[in-house]
Amino acid sequence: MPDRIRDELLAELAGRPLDGRAVAAQLVDVAERGLVTLRWHERPAGLWAVDVSHARGPATRIGAADAALLGELFGPEREVSLHRHAAAGAARRLYLRARRSGETAGLWQTVPPAWDQLRSTLATLVVAVTGVVAGAALAEGAATAATAAAIGVPTAAGLYLVVRHLLTGPRLTAQGRAAAAEVLDRAERCRAHGGSLADHVAFGTVRHRPAGAHPPPWVDGLPWCEPSTPQQDTAKRDTANCRAIGAMADRIAAAFRPAPRSPDIAGGGGGS
């Protein structure tokens, strides 16, 4: 049971960002495993998610990422509307959880190792000296040295914060690099050979996935073109059905996307 959000963070830290739909992919994943059903309504237009995990047998396996998603999305409710931006807060909390769990699992480090700390200290000293010199140059001709200090010290402090942020951001460990390579390999296999719908949502290849003969069994009301005769143009039918699945994926992703001018989701997930 993959943790789609952690996978996206791994790929991002490896310099190969995915499609930014990790939470939507996690929801599709649990739906494909029968823990959630979706209801599509044309009038009024909308998509609803229904938690049916409680109806599963005791042998049902729910991973930590699945449990976190179900808890954040539904809470005490069994059905929620997936209208635009409706679950942006849940997505933000899920990304924060994934960042913490990935660091706890040793996949990446927020605090740099000793060499990076030394390098950060040396860079800070260089920045501080540069700031003081710049302040003195800007204050050339000033009446007192206090003016130079008033310019140089804030400049040095600002540059120090920038450098410290750049050198102490999350970075992959050896274990994390191996995990990221596995995620990127799955993405390549999905593009080449196909995979589950959740894989295609996660890796941004939904539009290239064959729709199949029937709609997903875990979504009710999805507009679907059934062949009326054996001679019907199957290419047009398949194109229409692919668009229907793509539209459903777009609606799910939009529900987890932050509203304009709201804080971006930590660690990604804001794009589509």
C-alpha cells in the first residue's frame, strides 16, 4: 500500500517532481481497494466521496497513509463533497504529516550533517563580512560609522537567513535516494506499460490510460458511453470515456488544491 504523498516528496527532493496530485491519487487508491466510493452528479454538478471502510471485514488492511487520509477527509462524517478547494486544509495537514514521517523513517534530513553545518558556518562568515563591506560602501561619506553599521548589519543578517535556509533544507539520505529511485522507476513503468488508475493520477498520465470497457466499479453516475452496436465507432467511445475519467480525476485534484492567495501546501501538492 503506497504512501502517495511520501512518494511525491521523494521525487521532488530527487529533482524529478511528479504531477502534484498525490492526495488525489491516494483517494483513488483507497477507492480502488473498496474503502471509499465516489458519486458523480451532473445536476447539480459535483462529486461526493463516501467512506465505506467501516463496512469492510476485519481482515481489511488499511495502511497508515490510508488511515490518515480517511481521518482528515471524513472525520466524523461518512460523506463529503469534493467541490473545488473543499479539502485543501486536509491536504496541507497530510503533506505536513508525510514530511514528518519521512524524516522519522530516515528518508531525508532537515538538519544537515556535520560537513554541511561547517559549510553553512563558513558561508555565513563570508556573507557577514560582505554585508559589512557593502554597508560601509553604501555609507561612504557618511558623518559617522554608526550609519555604516546601521546599513551593514541588517544586510548581513538578511543574507545570513537566506544562506542558512538554502543550506539547511530537506535532503535525501542514502535510504531516501534508493526509495526515490524506486518511485521514479514505477513512474517510468507506468508510462510505458500502464498501471492502476491511482498510478496514472500520481504520475500525471491519466489522459493516456485506456478507459476500458466499463466504468470503474467504485464510482456511481460517471458519464459513460456504452456501445450500442458492434459496429459503433469504438475509438470515439474510448476517447469520450477517457475524457470522463480525466474529468473525474480533475475534480478530485481540484478539491485538494489550495484556493488562490491561500498558503501553499507544504512540500508540493498545490499544482495540477
